[in-house]
Amino acid sequence: MVSRVIPVDPFDLVIFGGTGDLAQRKILPGLFRRFVAGQMPAESRVIGAARTELDSAGYREMVVEAIREFGGDFTYTDKQLKDFLGRIEYTPIDALGDAGWADLQELMKGKGRTEAYYFSVSPALFGELAERLQQWGMADRDARIVVEKPFGRDLESAHALNATLATYFNEDQIYRIDHYLGKETVQNLMAVRFGNMLFEPLWNAQFIDHIQITVAETVGVGGRGEYYDKAGAMRDMVQNHLMQLLCLIAMEPPARFAPDAVRDEKLKVIRALDPVLPHHIVRGQYLAETGNEEKMPSYREAVGAPRSRTESFVALKTHISNWRWAGTPFYLRTGKRLSARSSEITVVFKETPHSIFGEDAGRHRNVLSIRLQPNEGITLGVTIKEPGPGGMRLIDVPLDMSFAEALGQDAEQVDAYERLIMDVMRGNQTLFMRGDEVEAAWAWTDPIIQGWEARNDVPKPYDSGSAGPDYANELMRRDGREWREVTP
Ligand code: NAD
């Protein structure tokens, strides 16, 4: 099945930090794929702007390299690449000074296209960029800014950043990216919940035993050690990505699939979250890999801080205090250097109130699992009779909806970033975080982190390649439940 591509209006996209890692790995290859797909109109321009001294020709070479290395497995012609490069320009710029701003202003003059500015730079520069855009006359009412994560490191800093951006831009011009929201399956989660009659009547504490959200990575902190050690898994993953997934799984049906209708409902979820009790949360830190010739370093070695108390793993239990969810626990878990790379939301339904098949048939539960990566798809476990003449014995089998198979490879091609950039050009903020949402998420996260600091909490060590510290399993076992296995 071929997906329909609806071109957006011609645009000028300035990428501040256009020579950086994110631009090269995600933004530039993603734009090229949209160009090849016919969604990025040929009149559009992409303007790299960064501190690196380069001319446009040098930047185009960098773009070609980025496409080759990170563009993924897709086919394009030499002409398509040449035409795309014809839409690329570069201007050196300093976010902290005046250098380069007059040139950018000249480039952006009176073209009458959608104007967007992607802040793919250190968060310390977000405010500076917003201010300079206004100073140089580029913060018009129609301009859009795309702001990367992290958005603050606590409520106070997020509030201050929101206030700074609000000095120069209206909320409807600000696109705060959480790339998890751009994933196909995350949107499918909303389609499944609100496009079918089947699930919504059962989507509450009466029928659902608990919900788990796991985002497991096999990688360690890599080259991000310096940033990561000041952040930790709670700030880097839970406050944003896991929180967003929790919102979508738990929110009330919005009246419309429209930006504020959806974001109002998400905000209500965050505000209804219970504080997390100290014995309902486990922090971990990975140990060095053993048994492998190329031994991977421990967390502390990787960040160069032998006494670091930053967590590379978090597992927690929380509740949403509202009518729909009172009594249903939500378990969240994320970590680095775990046994597999896997992001999954699991909805575990309650057992049937009575088994007519007797104890021998076993007790069974329906499990709906929504897999974000790898192998995006949704699986519903249903109970059926075990085939054969062995009597009425029950087994669980998956009703599988693997998107790649059902829809063809075309559906897999769109990366979260490219989808979100096209949404920016369409002016659709549904899949971007609103300022009040981000602040509410920090308001819930802050006391947890402050509690650790006050108690001088030391994360529990865990083996690389495991499912995290055993304390995380204990958190579940105490409730008579267990985590889903972390499988690739
Ligand atoms: P990076 O360090 O690779 O690149 C930084 C870019 O900023 C470079 O192009 C550099 O020239 C430019 N820059 C630095 N100082 C400047 C200044 N004074 N004026 C103008 N330009 C300046 O960083 P990155 O990994 O590409 O990350 C960019 C942003 O995206 C950060 O906010 C980061 O947290 C976020 N992010 C990155 C990733 C990723 O995978 N790399 C993932 C999620 C979020």
C-alpha cells in the first residue's frame, strides 16, 4: 500500500546548528527523503546556520555525506540529489554575537514562504537565538521556531525558558519537539483507541489491571557523558518521552484531533499524577561489560566521574488520580545498556471474573502491546482453545498487526523527525509539547529528583546486558506482577 503524500507549502527552513550531530543524522537526511517523496516543494530552501566556517558548497558536501551515512535504505536518483542540493545554502553565524546575522537577514528577505527556524543547538542558546531573531527582524507573526530537547532541567529553568521564548514568539509559533510523538505507532495508538469501538469501553480501572511502559536501550552514554551525567535517566527520558507516552495511553478522548484539544487532555493526565513514593522508585547505574573482548566501560568510567550518583536506569510506579484510572498502577521503566533495544507500552487486562473451564485451563489475561521500536506494531494477546483432542485447555495467541507487513515497506520509511518537520510546515502543533505541559511534567519530576538529592541516594549497580537492577523486579513482584521481558 502506498501512502499518500500531500505536499506542504514552499518553505524556508533555517537550521541553527546545521553542522551538528542531530542535523546530520536526522534533520538533513529526513528533509531529503521528504524531497524525494514529493512532499517538500522544489521552491523550498534549507539554510544551514552554525558557528562552523563553511561556504554553501562546503555545506552541500557535508549534506551529501550525511545522506550517504544516515539516509537509510532508500532509492533516489542523481538528479534528485542534485536538485535537493540546489535548495541548500549555508551561512556561518554566531548565536552569541552579531556575526552572520545580517547575511541571514538578507537571505530571508521578503520571500513570502513559510519561515521556520530549527534550534538544533545547545539549550543554553535557545533564548539567545529567539532574541536575535527578533532583533534582526525575523520573528514575524508567521515565523515558527522548533525547539529541541532538553527543555529546561527543572520547573524553574523550564518556566524561565518559556518566559524568554514568549517575549519574542506566541505559543502557536513554538514547536517543542519530542520525537517520540512523531513515531508512527504513537499516532496509531490514538487511532486504535479513538477510531475503534472495541477498546474504549474497556479502557479503565475496571478492566485494566495495570499498564507498563518500557524504553530500553542497549547503548551506553557514548559521547554524551558530560551532558548525561548532569541529567540522568529521569530528566533525559522519563520527564519527556515516557511522560508523553503515558499521556497518550491514559488521556480522555479529546473532542477533536486538534492541537489544543489533544494537549488539554494530556495536561490533565500529568496534573492528575500522584507523587511517587520513595519505595516505588528504583534507580540504577550500569556496570562494565564482562566476558567480552572489547569490554564496554561502566557508567562511571564512561562519564569520567568515579563517584557519580547519576542514574542510567529508572523504574517507578505511579497512579493517576481520576475516575478512569483510580486503582490502576502505571509502571515506567527506562535504562541504558539493557539486554535489548525495545520501546513498548503494555496494557494488561484483568482476568475474567470466573473461569468456566476450571482450574486446569489456567488463568489468562488479554495483553495489548504497542511496540514503538524496533518492529513497530500492535499485538493483542487473546485466549483460545489449545488445538487437538486434549480437552478444553486454553492458550494465549497473538492477534498481530505488524505495520511493515500490513502496509508495505512504504509505511516504515518516514522517520519521526521528518514527519514532525512537515507538521511544522503545515502549522500543526498536535504532536508538539505545549509550554504548560512541559512545566507540569517538571512539577511532577522535580520532587523525585530533589528527594534523591536530599537523601544522597546512590543508584543500584546493574550488569550491562541485563534488565536493570533486581530491585526493579522486586517493585513488580511486591504487587504480584512482573515486567514484560525486554526482547529485541
Ligand atoms: P552538536 O554539538 O553536534 O552540534 C551543535 C551545533 O551548534 C553545531 O552545528 C555548532 O556549530 C552549533 N553552535 C555551537 N555554538 C554556536 C553558536 N554560538 N552560534 C551558532 N551555532 C553554534 O549538537 P547536537 O547533538 O546536534 O544537538 C543539538 C540539539 O539537539 C541539542 O539541544 C541536543 O540536546 C538536541 N538533541 C540532539 C540529539 C542527537 O541525537 N544528537 C537528540 C535529541 C536532542
